[in-house]
Amino acid sequence: MICRIQDFKVNLQHIESRPLPKKGLTEFLVRYEKHPNRQRFEELIKLLEAKTENLLVVGCDKPQGTLTDSLWFPKHISKLDNFAHKVLSYGSDLDADHPGFKDEEYRKRRKHFAVIAMNYKHGEAIPRVSYEKSELETWRTVYTKLRKHYPEFACAEYNTAFKLCERHCGYGPDNIPQLQDISDFLRGQTGFTLRPVAGLLSPRDFLAGLAFRVFHCTQYIRHHSVPNYTPEPDACHELLGHVPLFADPDFAQFSQEFGLISLGASDDIIAQLGTLYWFTIEFGLCLEEGQKKVYGAGLLSSFGELQNAMSEKAKNFDPDVAAVTSYPITKYQPKYFLVESFDDARIKLMKWAQKSNLRSYQLYYNPYTQKIETLENVAALKSIVQSLKGNHSLERFLGEPTITHILGSVSAKLYK
């Protein structure tokens, strides 16, 4: 491959390589001098795209065009396979301060779950797990303690969705639900699906999954010695905190909006978007008949956080303020933001993204092809509208706000 690059008269300045977990694949970092012949350089890029699983070109020599003017991002749901194994922390390796660091049996279990996640590919059934006695006891402790407080503190959408999970997904104090069962249920409700992950992904990679209505979900359980604490996302946090609300159409649309905004965004925007996600999806509060209720996953999966949130004052959600607000990771949250509804929060998020001038084009997820499509002119907009025309089944899948988004904010930009 290096010889082919040199055939195009590209002067290479630096080359690094490292093996990837996927057998037989290697990742290369190549630094080069600006090429004098742009046409020849674009021919080289086309050749490399055909020979590699994933190509990212950064710098002034990027080929001209719509999508390549920004950072690489997955265009098809199957491309999530390219980074689902790139966990930032933990996974099968635990830090010295992790509760399970000195527990050899726990470390073996974590490696078992990591192998499942690393080997998983889009389209496959998620392997079913036989949980051990200590894991079931930990789940039971967390489940029973939180479940009794949901009717009082959780929002109505969560309580409705949670009952559906109990009825259709095997949720209960004596059973840890299987990801495939939950994924099948969510697909029929809002089009969301789950895929296993070994640990914490980067904000960019995690948010990209949401654009395709995919939630990267852990299967492992926190260490049994501290059932009410975990230094990382685990199945208790994911299945009790995050998953139920994906069955709610408005929440599903709100979550997907984070993903669509993230695609091709700069590192600065990703950092701010991650902060907005923290103050909403993770630790958000909402108003319900004048009463403060909880919808954030970090609150719904931690009794201590739940109590703290209800005792603290909350500010009305303003993305401009929340995006630059600092927050602690290892302590209870000192600041919370309150939304009127998921749809109201989604609209505010979209307006924030528009003001940030993320890109010169709009992105749309096509649920039929499972591809990200570009809306950069009126013709592209008309094509999407034509495909939606008279299709009421799609409204249930995407929700009418998405159609409004396409016809409203997108067309406004195109006609400017």
C-alpha cells in the first residue's frame, strides 16, 4: 500500500502503525506533504477508500465535496463496527482504584463480557448471558431499592416505559434482562436498538451511534462489594437509567438529535455537546404539572443522586449556558437543568446547533437504507419529502417532529 501511495508522487513524512483487535487489521497514521496535483491526489484517495475499511483525511488536501469537507463519520449503521471496540477506560482492564481490581474472578468476568462486545458485528444477534449468583444479587439490591421510588420521582414517560419493560423485556428483581430481548422490543416502539460495548467510548463515537438510533450498552454488572456505587457505566446504570425511555417517541427523537448534530462536528462542539448530554440525558429534570420530576439516567440509576437532585434547585434549560457549565464526575451534582418537555428540549438543542454553524449542509437518517443522507440543496430536500409523502408508518417510527425539522429548519437554510 505504501508503494501505491508513492506511485502517486506523494512525499511521506511520517508513518505509524498499530494492530487492531479485529484479526488481520492494522491501523496506519500517515503524514504527508501537500500534493501539487489535486486531481492525482483525489484519484489516490479513491483508491485508498476502496482498499481500506475506514479512511480519514485531515488537512488542506482533503478532496472537494460535501461530506469530505468535515471530519469522517459513519455513513451507514454497519460502520459503527469500526469504532465500537475503542473504549477509553476500563473494559477488561481495571484501574487500581476500581472495586474489582483485586478480584480475579471479577476480572475474568469482565474479560468475558469484553470479548462478546469486541467480537460483535452489526446485524448479529447479541449473545445471551448467563449471569452468576453474585451478579444477580447485586442487580436485585439495586433494582428493589430504586424501583419503589420511581412512581414518586420519575417522570410519567419513564414510569410508562418501565412498566412496558417489565411486561415485555423480562425486567424484574430476580432477572437481568438480555440485551437482544430489549433491542427487539425497542425496535418495535421507536426504532432504537442496542449493541454491546466493552466500556466507555469517546463522546464522538458514542454520540455517533445515537444518530442511527443505536445505544451502545454494557452487559457487565458492577462489583458486588459496593452495589450502590460504580465508577463506570454498567448494566444497572444502562438498563435502569437509559434504556426504558428509548421506548418513548419524543425522548428517542431528542436522543437521536444529539447524534445527528455530532456527525462531522469539531472537537470543541463535541465537548460542548457532551456537556449538554450530561445535563439532560444523564442528569436532566423536567416539569410535570408544576412538579419537578427526573428523567436523567444518572439519577434514575442511583438512589443517592436521586435524593440529591430532588433537594437541589434547578435552572431552566438554556443550551448556551449549560454547554459551558463545568460539572464533577465523582461527586453528587451541584447543578441541574430543568426542561418543560423532551420536544421543547430538542427544539432548543436544534436552535443551539444552528447558531453554532456546524456545517453548510443538513444531515438526515434514512431508516429504510440505514444511511446518513446529505441535504445540501432543494432537490435533495424534495427527494426526502417525496419519500415521506403519505407514509404514516414512518411517522410512528421517526415522530412528526423530524418531518417538521426537515420541512422547517432545513428548508430555511437551503433557501437562504
